[in-house]
Amino acid sequence: MSIEVGSKLQGKVTGITNFGAFVELGEGKTGLVHISEVADNYVKDINEHLTVGDEVLVKVINVEKDGKIGLSIKKAKDKPVRQRNNRDRGESFESKMNKFLKDSEDRLASLKKHTESKRGGRGAKRG
């Protein structure tokens, strides 16, 4: 099993620190999953996501000259392909822009009317 950047491997969590988790990849090789590479959202405590002995799928993101292996759990997951929104398909750019401008003008007029009424109208001076 060669460890190359971009390859996905199965590994076992052998140690956890406050900055990441060490994952044994086999053949005596161990890599580090930095805490920022554990999940798509913010990870405050890595122990909420991983425990020693967990089997995890990791992706090799870098291999240093000194032998250090950088791993990612979140990049190893296959992300679903997003579907494009079909409702905008036949509409031209010009019609989208015209709709945007009309909505924008309506919102601006409403905002202007609302703020002027709170200030006492145009040109009102405080005594």
C-alpha cells in the first residue's frame, strides 16, 4: 500500500491530542488528522468526534519530506453533487436584471418612506 497525496485509506485512531488525532495506516505508517480536518463544521473538542480505536476513512492531503503524513477525514467523504435550480433556466439575463432592479427600487422606496416618517418628514427642523 503506497501512501500518495489524494489517495483514500482506511485507518485506525491510535491517539488523540488537543490539536488532532493520529491515525495508523498500516505498514507502521501513522498520519495526523488536524482538528480542522475532522468535520465540515467547527470542532471545539475532538473527543466529541473521535475516540481511540475508531476505524476511519481518511484522505492523504500531504506527505512531507521528513515522512510526516497529513490526513483529512472531511475530504475523504464523498460530497453529493448539487442540482442546479431549474426554475431559472429559460429566463434571460436581461429579464433577471430587470426583475432585480424593480425589486431593488421597491425596497429602497419602502425603506426611504419608513425612515422619513420616523424623522418627521423632509426638511423638518428640531427646535
